[in-house]
Amino acid sequence: MAVELDFLRSPLDFKSVLADLRPASWPPGDDDVQAIANTCTALIAGLYVWEGRTAGQNVTDTEQGSITTAQARRLLVREAALSYEGDVAVLLVPPGDRRVRVELRAIVEDYQGVLHRSELVLDWQDDDGVEHSRYVPLDAKGPQWYMLSQVRDDLRENRLRG
């Protein structure tokens, strides 16, 4: 799959670009949920491909200026959790009024081993208080796996902002 990189050539507010995602309609339909999942995965994939194609050239954040792709990924993280076993979960879109919450996560099958079964979890509560969830499985390796591995290392080394 070809990844479009033009959006990374312009300054982005990496701290809010995903956090402000909202569905086009409420309650969200399957198309809305898929569009949100596509936006999240496209940005993560874009940063991953940018790193390889530009030999690590920085991107531009509207608030911080020139930053590395690792710093951009850290700005995308609203919250992150690391279990004792090594499972990692990253909140990309926080819950909110008429908003679909998005979490990127993976588990390890062996204690502190390699990440497996990465997925996006999208969930929301409709106006009647009913909870809804969608799970989008992701490639075993690649951009999302790389981001989760990096965030896991960031958590272990205390490199994520508070």
C-alpha cells in the first residue's frame, strides 16, 4: 500500500491532530468508525514511512517547531500504559462528548517478549448510554507495531511527558 506523505510536509499540531477527531455523524456509523481508524493508521504509517524515505528528516510541529518523528509519535500519545508482562496500550483519541475513543494496543505472549496482536480499539457511548466497540486488527509488524514498541521503550525509560 502506498502511503501519502504530503501532509507531513506542512506543519501539524501533533498534540491535537488525532485527539480532536470526531465522527461526521452521531451516532457514528460504520463509515465514520472506519474513517477514524483510517486517519489514525494513516498518520502512524506516514511517520513510519517518512523516517525511512527521508533518512530521519524532522517534521514540523506548529507549537514546537522542528521535531523528530519519535517526538511526533510521543505527542500523539494522550495516555499510555505498560503492564508488568509487557503489554502496551496507547490512547490516541480521548473519550468525549460525541467522540469515538481510540486505543492502539498490543499484548505479549511471553513475559516481556515481542509484541503480538496489535489492534485499534474504537469505542463510544451513544445518547441512550449504550456502549459500542469495534476492533480493527493490524499487521503483525510495521508502523503500528513500531510505534507501540517505541512507546513501550519510552515508558520504560520515562521519556513520555506527564
